[in-house]
Amino acid sequence: MSLARLSSAALVAAVLGAFWVGAAPAADSERTFLLPEHDGYGLGDCLADGPGSACGRMVADAWCASKGFAKARTFGRSDSTEITGSVGRPAAQPVVQSSPTVTVDCDG
């Protein structure tokens, strides 16, 4: 096989490989996090200023950035009825009140 023909075959393989890699599904670009209201970031304190506060936006964006995302799409207190568990609790175990949770939806 000549060098020119080998180079052409390598070029075609590289181009097809690039298309194949580009067609692979993208990694998760959005994700929802449930976290304790008082986790150390201060989001719970910011939510005391009201939903959508500038303080809350800044803290939610920082949370998302710490997880490798570009920004927070939405954030706020979560309703305990929206959170479900996948493992049942034994009947003899007393019910323990959990701390309030905050939902942060991250993008990018």
C-alpha cells in the first residue's frame, strides 16, 4: 500500500471516528439536588428573604458550580410530599422528623 493511500485511509478513519464520538450521548447537562436547608452554604438563610432572592441565586449558583455545573436553573424549599423514598422503614422504628430540604436544579 502506498503512503498516499495509507494517509487517505487514516484521514477517513479519523473523520468517521470524530463523527462517531460526536454522536455519543452527552453527559447529564441538568441535575436536581436535594440538600438540607442548613448545609453550610447558607441557602436556607437566603430563602428567608423570599423565593428568588438575589442572595439565594448567588448561593444556588455557587452550589451548582461546586458540582461542575454552570448555574442554577431553579432553587427553593422543597415540599416533603414531593420527596419519595425507595426503601421502606420497619414498623417498629419511630418516625424521625427530618430537617427541611432545599431543591437546587443545576444546568450546564
